[in-house]
Amino acid sequence: MSQAVSAASPSSPSNRFALAALILGGAAIGGSPIFVRLSEVGPMATAFWRVALALIPIFAFSLIRGGKDAGPKPANLTDCGLLVLPGVILAMDLAAWHLSITMTSVANATLLANLAPVFVTVIGLLFFRASVSRIFVIGLALALAGVVILKGGPSALGNGDLRGDGVAIIAAVFYAGYILSIGRLRSRFDTIRIMLWSTASAAVCVFPLGFFFEDHMLPATAYGWSIVFGLAFISHASGQVAIAYALAYLPAAFSSLTLLLQPVVAAILAWILLSEPIGLMQALGGVVVLAGIMIARRG
């Protein structure tokens, strides 16, 4: 990420535009669980179309750029493997998260998936010897307490959608691995090159899951196709590109804004479009989870 631009005045036009892009990107990704729930095909097939169709605008953008500032190309099989790895992890993340959306509420799935930054730090501690501050431990404990509150307290942990919540947490672990693998590549390869390789490899990995484990892969109506195109173009391609653009201009602390926007947008849209009410206990648990995540990120 560019550090030179982040030193500019916060009120500069470029920073204001980047902030707008960050907000729009977070809102776009926040709408993705609604697309998944409204899709005519199963969660695995929806995950496939999400990344397969997203290749269209990403590839078009790379052609428009004409290879400018594209950075070095993969020089050997090791480089190719490193570029494919994030896509493999992303495929597992999308498969788990899309499945969780069909098993539990949209609000729960989105909130629990936002535990990813916590797992990023845990993985860094276990495998990369990263230091952990007391603030992070407090944030982690608060986030876990929020999960219990979200489920209605300890006595309600046996609810029927507990498996869906567990799958959402697994998705957060995979997304943490995706973030770490992308971070390892950013110093060597251009963002668009990474997105092309990771998105394409994710599509290849998800396709067998949808083909063998679901009844059909193709949406039956024009409405169904509009849902998967909207998921691919709005939530995946546009949302990710907008956030990537914003983070090149804004300080890293602003990335937490997307974590706040995603569950809020998802819960509001689920309430309006899917008639999923937001109860007092769920709202309180969500606030506690988000507060824990924010504290952990600061640590």
C-alpha cells in the first residue's frame, strides 16, 4: 500500500474520494449474503458464479490498463503456486460462508465471519511469532463473549442453527488465511495480477463442490442470473476493487470501517428483504462482537 499518499491532508480530494470508495465498497460487500440467500442455485454453485463471473470485469480492467505497472510476471512454478494458493483458500472461505448463510441468519453469519482479523493475529502468533498485546487479549475475550450473547446466552448455545454459526467461524479462519497469503504476495506482484490468479483458481476449486454436491449449477430464470451477476459484479469485483483502491490512500485504521459496514448493511437488508428481525439480544451481541474486534485490531 502507498504510504506517501497517506501522509497527505485528510481533507485532500484524493483522500475524500478514497473514503467514499471505502464506504461504498464495504456496503457492496455487505450486500453479498442477501444475494446468496436470494440465489436460485445452492451455496456452492452461487460461490462458483460469484468468482467466475467476477473475472469478467477484473480481466477487462487488466486489458484496459494494457499491462501498465503490472509488476513482474511469475517466473517459475513456485511463483505460480504462490499466486494460486490465495484462490484455493478463498474457495474454502466462500464455500463455508455461503453454506453458513443458508444454515443460520444473515446477521449471525456476517458478524461471525468478521472474526477473521482476530484469527489473522492468532495465526501470526502461532506460526510467525508475532507479538500479542494485552489489548488484543481483551478484544478477543470480548468478541467471544459477544458470540455467546449473540446466541442468547449460555443456555441458548444448543439452538438448531449452532452448526451454521460454527461454519461461519470456520469461514473466518479461512478468510484469515486468505488475508495472510495475499499479504505475502503484495510486495512482489501487482494487485490486479493477484486478483486474476486468485479469483480464477478459486473458481476452479469451487466448481467441483457445486457440480457434485448440488442438484444444478445453472440458474433457471433471468432473475436467478441477475442475482449471481449482481453478487459477482457488485459485491465481489466492485466491492473488492473499491476497498483495495481506498486502502492505497487511507491509513490502515480506516479498514475497520468496512468491518463495521458489512454486518450493519447485511442485517438491515435481511430485515427489509428477508424479514429477519433483529432482536434486542442479537443487537447487543453484535455490538459486543464488533467492539471486541475493533479492540483486538488496535492491539
